[in-house]
Amino acid sequence: MNNFKEKLRIVPDFPVPGILFYDLLPAISERGTFNEVIEQLYELYKDYPVTKVVGIDARGLIFGAPLACKFNAGFIPARKANKLPGKTIIEIYSKEYGEDHLAIQEDLIKPEDNVLIVDDVIATGGTAVAAEKLVSNYTKNIRHLFLLELSELNGLSKLSHEYKTLISV
Ligand code: AMP
């Protein structure tokens, strides 16, 4: 799909003044488009033997879960604090608009797992770095996949592991 970029809605001053928010949700509400985006994301890593997909709360969950099915991999949600039951490990981090927490449940990832961390957007990179710190407690085999990179904010340069992005603005 060549025109996904044109389908993005740019919302000024959301969720706080000064932020240009890239809203992907109206685009995937169109019949066919969601499926096509998932196919394209899958193509980027189809040669990597993914065993677990970690989807980042909230929109990374939307894209991560169907990708886990495509890879026939397990799915692990990385969620905001206090959303997951039982023992969790937590990272506190800064993102484009404010501070946040990310947690995963303990012991779901093994050293031999190949983990693909999925999020919709990479902005400053704070969220993705927190996610790779969480996952690296268990395995060194980590890749990142993003639908959209906000290149001005240079978040990709902060990552310690390989990444791919579908589109860049
Ligand atoms: P960051 O940690 O700064 O890379 O921010 C990435 C996370 O925040 C992702 O989970 C995005 O969903 C969200 N995000 C940050 N900035 C934006 C933006 N300008 N438009 C859409 N989502 C954003």
C-alpha cells in the first residue's frame, strides 16, 4: 500500500499543547487497510525466526497481536503500570509527552527466544528503549518494528538492537 502515509491524521496539540500527534487509527478502520498494513509489517521481518512478539501499550498491542499470529509466535503485552497481575518487572522512562511506566510479566521470555518488539510510532525513543531494557533481562535476541518513525526526533539512534520501520515522516 503506497498511500498509507496520506491516510494518517495529524492532530495538533494532542494529547498536550505543542505535540503533533500522528493518528493511525482512522486509517486502519478502513476495510482491507489493517490487513494490508499487518502484511507489510510481517514482510519486513519474515526472514527472522520470531518466537515472541512484545506489543507496547496501547497501540503497539493493536499491531503486535495480529503480527504474533502471522509469525506463529507467542504474544506478550508490555503494559502501563498496575495493569498486569502477578509478578512484573517495570521500567520508568520519558517519552515525547511526559513520564511513563512500562511493565511485563516475569519469566515469559527465555534466553533462546527471538523477540520482536512492536509499537506504532517511535518519537524520542524513550518507550522503545524501556521495552528493550525489559526484554534484555531475559534474552539478547531482540528486534524492533515500528509502523511510523518521526525522524526529526531521532529516536532510532537510541536503540541498542536492530530495527525496521514501515514509514518515516
Ligand atoms: P517516544 O517514547 O517518545 O518514542 O514515544 C513513543 C510512544 O508514544 C509510542 O507508543 C507512540 O504511540 C506515542 N507517541 C509519541 N509521540 C507521538 C506522536 N507525535 N504521535 C503519535 N504517537 C506518539
